[in-house]
Amino acid sequence: MNKNKLNTPSEIIVTACVSAGLSTILSLTNIVLCVLALIFRYDCHVGDLTNSTGADFFLVTIAKLYVQDETCAPLHLEDLTKVQSVFILTVLILVFAVINLVASIALISVVIKEDGPAPNLDIITYVYVGACLATLVVDLTLGVHFGMDYQTVTDLLSKNSPGLLMNYQLDMIRLGAFLLMTISLKGFIGYAMNIVLLILLVSYIVDFQQKIKENEHPIHKLGVLNAFGSDKRYEDPWNARRHDVFMRGSSLNHPLEEEPHHVPMRANQENTNNPKRVEDPWNLHRNDMFMGYPRGPQVNPAFNDDEPPRAPIKEYPLSDYRNNKRPDTWLHGQNSPGPGLGSRPFSYLEEPKRPIPVKPPTTPTNEPQWRRDAWPPAPPVPDPDYSPPPRRLKSALKSNYP
């Protein structure tokens, strides 16, 4: 079990189980009633009103008025719900009841999981809530139809005179409409309880999903990494023309369109307003692609500096120094034939040649009187003799001569 994962809260488990259990009971009730209505729709031998008494007369009246097909000689009254409308609503209730039953069982089986959070709990919960609301809408529609019939028959009975024979049949129809309305709305209390449980369940699920997102590891919050495509533009805070860095890339796809080739000009010429450009000798169409990038073998051109942009260095053209309103005494080499030829402007970066300051005279100091006479000659040293000593010869007359 992963300790970083949150378990399903107990309030979600309890609320989901109670709501799903109630929806299961309501769905099974709808399925049984709809199946019985479809069976008796085509059974024309349900009973005869002339031979029925008491409770049988009540059931046969309801069946002939709302259930049986037109081929079985049903009972017709003006301003009441037609049999065809009841049949269509019955089929819709049956379909949504089956969907609601499946969603309820799926929700119960998911929330009771003990190991970690329930997988796809939010999706299953939203499907279950949608099925419950759809079933509620169809049941409410059928209940409203029966309620309108109840009010119509009540108004009709109030207009008739007491003691008439037809008042008994109208009273049975009124009671039948009220009974069917109560069954459609499940006693008015089943759906009321389920709506409250659904609201609580949705609020708990939203809070739980928010906690899961907060507890999620940061690596899972990243999108898909694309190492070969990036929309990130390089912004050079030192280059005032950084917005033109990537605008010239489209010219690489059109080699036939020649771009103006600017030849670097000498620094001492008059027309120096254009900034310097680094010309690539290998490709003339890429001279402007990487202007503003720092040079160096270990520089990443895609690096984005997060520091605040600095003020760009203003490059003053040389023409500012050639103002005619200034005197020419500040230029060196006045013997040149014209301005700009052999002369250059004064620069504060150069060290001016100043005269060497004259040191003031100082008082002479008394130097120590060293011995100025030559040293006496050393005694003569004989030259060393490195010759070997002479060998001594032995006499041949001696007896011990070997």
C-alpha cells in the first residue's frame, strides 16, 4: 500500500452506500411495476366491469383506463391521460431504472475498496448521480400526469349531482389516479431522501478530489515533455533588437530570396550609424540568425535569463565625435590633409604623457669610508705534480726472487 495515497473517507463510504441502497430499492420497484404494466397491456381478459365488484372493480377500472391497449376496448374519458402516453413513459422508466440499478451496484462495489482510494470514484459517482436524476425526471413527469387526472376528476365530481350511478366509477378513477401518482413519486419521501444524499455525496467527492490533487507528487503535475520542440524564445536583455532574432528564421526556407549583404565599414569613416554585424563566411543567409547571443563553445542559446532586463548599452556612433561645431584642437595630427584620414579622436582610456616631475635637491649624506687600497699579493703556490711515482726494480740475484 502506498502511504502517499489517501484512503476513501468514511463519510463518502456511508453516504454512497445509503444512497445506492435506496436507489437499488427504488429501481427494483420501478422494474417490477413496469414489467407488470407491459404484461397486462396486451392481456384483454383482465376482467369485465359489468361482472366485477369491490376491489376487482377498482383494479379493472385502472387497467382499462391506463394500461390496456386500444385493441382491448379500454375505458375512455375526456381530458385524461391517454394510454399511449402512459406506455411511452413506462418504457422510459424501465430503461432508466435498469441503468440506475447498474450504477448503484457499481458505486457500492467501488467505495467499499479498502486498499487506497477507489479507482475512478468521481466518474462512477457522476454517472450514478446522472442516472438518479434522469429516473427522477421521468417518474416526476408520470406523477404529474396522474396528478392532473386526479384534479380533473375531482372537479368533475364536484359538478355532478349526488346519487348518480356514474359518480361511483368517477370516484374509483379519482382514487386510482391518486394511487398511481403516489407510486410514481415513491411515496414522496423516497426521492426526497435520495436528493439530500446525492447533494452530500457530490460535495464529499469534490472535497476528496481536491485533497488528492494537493497530495499528488509534483512530477505528476507536469505535462508531456517534448525535447524536440519548444515555443520558448530566447530573450537577450543586452540586445535592443532581440525581437528580431527569430523573425529572420523564415528566410532560411527561401534561399532564392537574396538578402542585402552589408559589408563592414571602417571605424574612421563618416557613415557609422549602422551597428556592427558579424558576418558568417560560410553562410551569408545566417548572418542575422544569432545576433545578440553570447559567444563561446559552452553557451546554451536557449537559456532564458530570469533576471530583470538591464538597460541596453548605447553604442554611440563615431559621427558624434565629428561635430563641426567643436574646434579641431582636440584632435591629434593636425598636419593631416583632411579630417578622418590619419587622425583619431582623443580617448580618455589612454594614459596621457606627462612630464616627469623634478625631484627637489636633497642634502648629501656622509657615506662610510671604505678601503680603497689593493689587497697585498698572496704567497706563490707551487704547481701540483700529478705524475705517478717511479716503479722500484728488484734485484735478480736475490734468492727470494720468485
